[in-house]
Amino acid sequence: MTITGIPRTPEQRRRDVLERLEREMDIWVASADAEGVPCLVALWFVWDGEALWLATRPTNPTGRNLRTGARTRLAFGDTRDVVLIDGDVETFTAHEVPVAAAEAFLAKTGWDPREEAPSYAYFRVRPRAVQAWHEVRELPRRHLMRDGVWVV
């Protein structure tokens, strides 16, 4: 990948994003508290084809922010292959989480947050906006999803 390379089509970028959602294990999770103090952590996740599922303690800063703010920005990787996902968040206790989501999380990560004490919560992130680009040459057509609908 070089800065002089041919930009990917938006359709290729969408395919690349969906492939990363299946392949990647970690994603950066940005949130903020009521005063706007930011928090950024990497968490394991699973993609179910419509939403991303994360797990963390509901009492830590990220858990509190996701639960009370109900919004997040997620990001993959490095500055030369950017994916940003803005999403709406729903919170589920270990007893409320849909079995399929918890089992998919376990299958992908090898870890079952339902078995932990103190308890963990699951957070379903439904994408509202997705952007993806390789360096500056792909910035003009980086928006792949808006208002929860793929535009490509």
C-alpha cells in the first residue's frame, strides 16, 4: 500500500471492513462520561452481521460510559488503514445477553464473561456510521454507512 496507489472503490472498502469485522479480535472503544472526559481502551469483540458485541465490567469507566452515554466510536488499527464506526449502545447483563451473542463471543475469544466474578456486562453496538480509508487518497469517498444504512 503506497500513497500513490489506486484508491479502492467504496464497494471494496465495504468488503474490507466486513472482512476485518470477522477477522480482527481487538477494537479500540472510545467513550466519554457526562462531563465529556474521554476514555479509550481496546476490547475483544464479536460481529454478528448486524452489530458488534463487547464485554467489560459495568463499573469501570468504559462500562459506565457505554451504559449511560449509549454511544461510542470504535476504531481498528493503524493510521494507514483506518476504520471508524460510530454506534448506538445497548447494555445487557450476563443473564440478559442473548445466548447466541454470548456463545459467539466465547467461540471467537475463548473467554466467557458470564462465568466471571465480579460480573461483566455485554454491550451491543449497532453501527450508525462507518468510514474507511487508506491514507489521504481515499478520504473523499470514506463514508460507507450513514444513519445505519450502507450507502455502498
